[in-house]
Amino acid sequence: MFSKAALFTLITLSLLAVANPVAKRDQGIRVPLRKRFAKDDGTFDFEAAISHTAQVKLKYRQNLINLERNVGKQAFSEGARILDLSEIQGGVKRRQAEPLTDELQDTEWAGPITIGTPGQNFLIDFDTGSSDLWVPSSSCTDPSCLSKNKYDPSTSSTSQMEPGTFSIQYGDGSMVSGSISTDTVTVAGITAKGQIFSPVTTLSPSFAQDPADGIMGLAFPSISQLMQNPFFFTAEAQGSVAANLFAFKLSQNDSELFLGGTDSTKFTGNIEYHSLSSTNGFWQIGNFSATVNGQIVTSSGYETVIDTGTTAIITPPADAQAFYAQIPGSQPLTGANAGMYTYPCSSVPTVTFNWGGQDWTVSSANLNFGPVGPGSTDCVGALSGLDTGAGTHVWILGDSWIKNAYTVFDVGQNAVGFAKLQ
């Protein structure tokens, strides 16, 4: 088990009360969150990382299946493809084989929501890399559901069953699946009436020890398996939010999801906005370049998906190789850890990202997942080279990037913005 005292911090979900782009917080709710892949001794937890990367591959596989069905393959980024389950199977099986108490190392930024009238409480992982909401159903008898808060439609006066089913298939044959319902969903005082979601009756063992009950997707409808508006889109359409954007600050403390605007107490200076480079349903922006120790490691035409539901920075394998080639003493890992790299803990690289504006520094702390083992002088890098199917020149920037800047997701302007943290 990891040390909760060392790895837990707080996240505040805040409600905007006035309609302007920068506003004061109106109210807040604090809940614990987990920080990174780490064991009690501070060393890197490879088992947790393997499981998480398998989950990321599965998420993007399902996203692309949804996108092809909802829009068509013409919306795919160059080189994007739907991975075969056999390409993901190994990592998922490895997670299933491990004791559940060892699977609590994934990074999450979770907060409370309620579903129903009166509201039933759930702890939710907020994910800008997907578009559907699901929570366990009171009808779920899987062992994975035992520790979860479960949705009971019979106690909600606003619950309504909808036709169809929801399912996500995992590489070991397990599923997250269930019926489809609509009900009132509330996050930090912001309400979406008639929100479509899935109360799942089958829950993969990989979620058994996850403290979150379910996932709320905050990406676009075109990658929704439910083929409906995600929560924020519904809330905005119903006039529940003051402005059509939301923002994250992810940090060791004072972290926050801000709905309906931006929180000026969390950043300084102007927000640098970048229009979405694709209509594929992801928070994807282009004109991206990355430098390591002053050397550019990307060519023209690169794009990035900004994804709060992913822990690491994930690139195509060749880009990871080019990245670590600029760090003396770095080494690729092999076998089940293939795609990850180590580098001397003392060789701290200088890394910057740029989308055509200013250079944004990725801090040394956010590039380092910790020592390989007790007493080791080699550390595991937070950038991994994996084929997620997202595209030939697409990087997925998870929390290891998002922790470096105040990050704004502007639905109305179809843009992502970054500002310097306060």
C-alpha cells in the first residue's frame, strides 16, 4: 500500500456565479485525490503504470470506435487506427493477476457529484479524454462493485430508463456494461436535467480498488458511446453555467475544477488560447513542438490531446526515442515495461512545449515518476512511447503536463488555453 498522507492532496470544484471570463469562486467542495505512481518508499510502481497504460489504450480504442460510428473515419487524425484487443491484452491481464491492494497507484483527480432526486452521492474521475458518464448500479453484484456507491433508480423521482445498452470491452474479456438511464446530475451546484448516463451492472475487476465510483467524460459528443451530450454540454444548453468553458488546476495542493469560467486566484497573466485542430471530438490542438535540452524533437504537423484522464505524457514510440536521445544516460525498458524509459536522476532535462506562442516549461518534478527501486540512481520518465491509435503525429498530454499550467477548455470557442499558475 502507498502512503495516503504522502500522496493525497485536495481538489476543489467551484461554481462561477457571474458571467465574465474571470470570476471569483462562489463555493467549493474539497475531496482527496491521488498524486502519482509510487510505492511507500517513493519508488516507481511498474505494475500500476502497466495497468494504467492498458486502460489508456482501451479508452482511445473505444473513443475511435465511437467516432467512426458517430461521424465516420474521415474525422480520424492521420495514422489513427482502432487497436486490436490483442495489442492491449497483455497489460490488462497483468493487472487482473496482481493483488488488488497493489493496484491503487493510478493518478486521479476526483470529486463529488450527485445523481437523482434526492441526490445520490458518487466520487467521480473527471476525464477530458472521454465523453460518457457511468456509475455502478444497485443491481451490480460483481465483487468490483462491493466498495462502490451505487445508483438506485427506485429512490429517484426523476429517473427514467432509456433503450439500449452501454459497454466497454477489456482485453481479458471482462466488461464495464449496463443499461442506459436519464436523471438529474449535479456537480458543485451546477445541474443538468435529463442527463443520459449508464448505471453499470458489470464492472471490470480493474476498477475494484479504484476509490472513484465512476467516470464523467468532458470531451465532445462525437466520441460518446451513448451518442448524447456529455454533462457539461447539457448543463450549458440548459443555462446552468454562466460561461461555456471550464478549467483545471492540478497540483499537490489547492487543486480545482472550475465550471463555467476561470478562477483568477489560480493563475497570473493572460491565457494563451489555441483553436482546436480537429473536429474529432478530442481536446486536440496543433502547431505543437517540443524541445529537450534545447533540441527540437518534433517536426511540423504535430498535435496534442489534452487529457486529464491520463497520467503520463504518451507519444508515438519513435518520438519517445527521439526525446530520450537528448538525455544522457537514458535507457528504454523492455518486456512488459516496453515504452517506458529511465534516465539518471541527476540528469534533469530542460523540456519545453510550444503551440505557436510562448514556451511552456515542463518541470523536472513532473517529468520524474521516481526511482526505479530502493537506492537506485535511475528514475522513470513521465513520457512514454506507446501506440494508442490516436495518430502518427499525436501526443497525449496527461496530468504530467497539465500540472504545469492552468488549463482552460473553452467549449464555446473550440479552444484550449494555458496560463501561468499562481
